[in-house]
Amino acid sequence: VKVWNLADGKELLTLNHPAVVSSLSFNVDKTRILTGAADNLARVWDVATGKELQAFAHAGPVTGVVYHGNNTNLVTASADKTAVVQTVSAVRVVAASELPLRSVMVSPLQTQILTAGDDKNVVLWNITTGAKERTLDGATGPLSAVTMTKNGALIAAAGADGTVRIYTNADGK
């Protein structure tokens, strides 16, 4: 799937699919594209990042898709003789690392997401905006676990270097 800017004709985005795409639809605010394909899946894509947000399966090729005007529901039609109203639950994709992630958690106040992985860092992300708030470094090997105390004051991370590191959330030390 190719997306172009109609004003200047520049290509904005390419969405690669493993099967022939037979239908597509933008959502109301043009931030997402819904595609239907011969591999029996309807996929929701984030236009800004080009990342797949969510997929919906049918028993046959998806031959028709359309976003509902409420911007959260969509309808998929298939060669399996069904039309299904689906609800999109994925909010956003955050490109959290160029390397694999191994652990994730939501902060107790549900305002941040913490990620840890092969880049040896714990990263705190704003759950509302997806913006990176802080990076906690110091590990010498990939991280496989991250957690935060119930009061949100301390963060612990552990991984391949055999060390558990404790950080203060207030200053990241």
C-alpha cells in the first residue's frame, strides 16, 4: 500500500503486506489506514509511523473494509460470507528501541510505561503522548526485567549481567 500527499504528489508511506491487498479505508482524522487482504486479515496501521496497530482475522480473504464515522469502530467483509463490526483498542505504537524489548510494565499511577531490553536501558514513556520522559542506564548487558514499587518511588531492573539495579524515580539515579 502506498500513501501519497495529494497536494504535492510526494510519497509519504509504504505499508508492506504478506498478501494481496483488496480493500482499504482511512479513518475520519486520517491518522490510520485499515487494509483488507487475501491472508484473511484486516489490519489497522498508524499513518505517522507506518506500524501495524492491530489485526482482525476472518475465515476467508478480507474483501472489504471501512472505518465507521466514530473513529473507533470498523467494519470488515470477507469471502467467508461475514461482515463484522470491530472495535479498535490499540491507541498507539511507540518505537521504543532499535533492539528487542524483553520487559514492559505500566506504572502504578498508570501515567508511564517502562520498557527494558537488549539496549541495556530502562526507558520511561508518557502513556498519554508516547513521548520518552527518561532513560535509566548503567546496565552492562541486556535487561530482561523491570518493575516499579507501588508508590512509584523506586524502579528495579535486572538482566544478563547478573545485577539488579535500583533507581530512584524522582531523579533517575
